[in-house]
Amino acid sequence: MAKAKITFTDIDQTVNVPAGTRVIEVSEKIGAGIIYGCREGDCGTCMMHVEEGWNNLTEPSVLEEKVLRENMASRHDRLACQAQILGDCRVKPA
């Protein structure tokens, strides 16, 4: 199975994970600062900023894009409960 590295810059920790893992799962496991509410992409609580590796995450769904727009997210913000890791990236809470 393919592996990828994700770095949570708020706690300066890098983790190797299987490709396809959702960011929120890793964040919760290691105690990074990304908080969440619904885990379904509805509330926008788990917004994160992607510092590097934007293209190494799955494409945002229509629902995620709607929630990001409603929350006036910046260009490189994503929902941690929706974004799946495909390759190396660096993230922090938005």
C-alpha cells in the first residue's frame, strides 16, 4: 500500500500514513490542533490550511466547496474531515 507523509506544523510532527487516510483521523490520533464537529463536511469546524502539498490531497467535493465558500476560506483551506492524503503535505489549523 502506498504511503504518504503529513506534517502538522502547529505541533511540528510528521507522520507516515497509508494513502487515502483522512486528515482528521491522523490529527485526532496524534493530538494535532485541528478540531472538528460533525465529521461529515457540514459544519466547517475542521477547516485547515494546507501549507504545502495542496495537490497531494483528494479534490474537494461539491459539498466541501460549498462549506468552504460559506466560511470564506482562503484558496488553500480544506476540511480535514473530507480531505484524503494522497502524497506528502504540510497542514495547520485554519
